Amino acid sequence: MRILILKPSALGDVVQALPVARLLRRFHPGAEIDWWIESRLAPLLEHDPDITRLVLFHRQRWSAPWRWHEAVRSILELRAARYDLVLDLQALARSSLVAWLSNPKLIVGLDDPREGAPAFYDVRVPRPSARAHAIDWYLDVLRTIHVPVGWDFEWLPKKPDAAARLEALMPENETQWIAIQPGANWANKRWPPEHFAALVKHVSSVVSNVRFVILGSGADRALGRIVCSAAPERCMDMTGQTTLPELVECLRRCIILVGNDSGPMHIAAALGKPVIALFGPTDPSRTGPYGQTDRVLQLDLPCVPCMSKRCRISRRMACLRDLSPDIVARVLIDSVASRSPGAIQTRA
């Protein structure tokens, strides 16, 4: 049996869809399971035990008309694979067209009408409820094709090479590492970096055996510098310095993550790490840290959640700016203390 999963991006979405591959492999141990993924995210799934082959989608490269022949060649290769089943977990115009052009025996996809994708499917899977989490929707796709759903799998298997590098940077000792994620794809999903800095300063002033690792892409370096400036001796700035496997292993080493609605938040949740998620315009019931929505901090404002990439109220980004660093600090200190009783040494 040959199966193709379409979930090219973004980082958090790919992580949330991984249980589909895990459960397909358990139910169809001899199947060839391929994954169509944006090329920049491919390192996350390279050498994955449950994925046979990565089919790369070069989104930026193929945006140039003189490279469209490469995209056509990729589609022809998909058709030649003669897939028995294609699962479109992206449910956008591009992914649904790829599903249809690959010419499989059966196409199953999310019944999301935003870009007309369901018109290309043989089987449409409705969202379980209006506010159902994305992962629960993906799992319903499996139930629709009679694949049993359970949780007896490792969501993100350890990457030894990446783990070795992180062990050298963050050795096992009495230090408790806290991950800080100040970036996010949408500017209005970012808790102000000055608030993160105040959080780090506050916690550093009362807890003696924690250090902070600041995570993010190269685009987040300016944010990382602001956060680290609050307590440079207690912070390690890793923005723009980790591969995707190293990001996973860094979070595996940490005891908790504080961050925005972002890919690292979903990685931490997949690793079973406690997450203090700071939400503004988006809906945590749909895209929050899976199984940890009780840890989400979100203000109850009339405009929340607006689900918009641009803030349109007069007090710009009040949903995040008004979330006090003192409140987040109290939640963080309590969370660390409850996770490691006796390990936190509070200064007098």
C-alpha cells in the first residue's frame, strides 16, 4: 500500500499532524508512507522511522515562473508513484490540487471550505466541532478510514546527533532550563519582548537555580537580544542558531516553555513538556498546546479571539500588551516548583 500525506507547513502544523503517520504505520506496517513537505521543514522529518520518503515542496523556488517545470516534474513523479491513498491535512487550494493531480485511488481531506479544497476530495472529513483542536480533526481523518486511534507511540523520537550537541551546551546538572519563545509568525501573536525581559528579570531575582534558553529563528535575533539583556548571566540566546532537530532536542532538555502561539509551543507539547502559552488573537481551543489548554494565558477582551493577522482596535495589541509579566511570572514559578519539588531554591 502506498500512502501520501500532504502537510507542507507550517512547523507547528507539521508537528501536530505527525500522529497520523505514527498511527498509519502501526495499522499498515508494510505500507510506504510518503510526506509532501516544504523543503525548509524537511530536516524535522528526515530519517523519521515511520516515513518512507519525503517529497519536497520548494515553495519559494517554485514561485518563479522559469522554475515551474520543476514543479511539473514533481507532480509527474507523484503520479508515477500510483498512490492508493492521499490524505490532505492542509486543505488549501494548492494542496488539494496536488492531491488531485497525483491521481490516487482515494483522496481524503479536511472539509474546510476556505479555498474550495473539498471539491477535489473523494471523502471529506468535517471538523468534530466548531472549536475542536486541529489534532482531533486529523485523528478523525484516521477514524474515517478505519485506522484505530491510540497514543502508544513516541511523537518526536530522539535525534542522537542533535541531542549530543545540545548536551554539550546544556549539560545535565542541577540547573533547570526554561525555554523562552518570543517570536511568532504573526507580529500580533507576539507578547512584547520587553514583557519577556521583565519576566526573565523577575524570575531570576527570586529563583537561584534556573537558566533561560531563548529560542527562535534568525528573524527573532533582535527579540532574543532584548530578552537576554534583562539577565545576561542567566540567559543563553539560541535564536537563529539551531537546526530543527536541535530545536526539538533543546526543548526536550528544558523543564518548561513560555512562549507565543508558535511552532516551538507545539513541539514542547508533543514532547510532554509543560507549556505556558501566551495567546492573543488566536483560539487556543483550536490551535493551543494539545492537552494543555488549561495552561494558556489569554485575556478576556471583547475582540478576543479575532483570528486576524492585523490588530484593528485603537489600543493596538491590548490582548497581549495588557497581559502582565508579573502574572506570567507567578504562573511560571508555581509551575516549576510543582514540577520539581525542592529543586527550586528561592532567595530570601
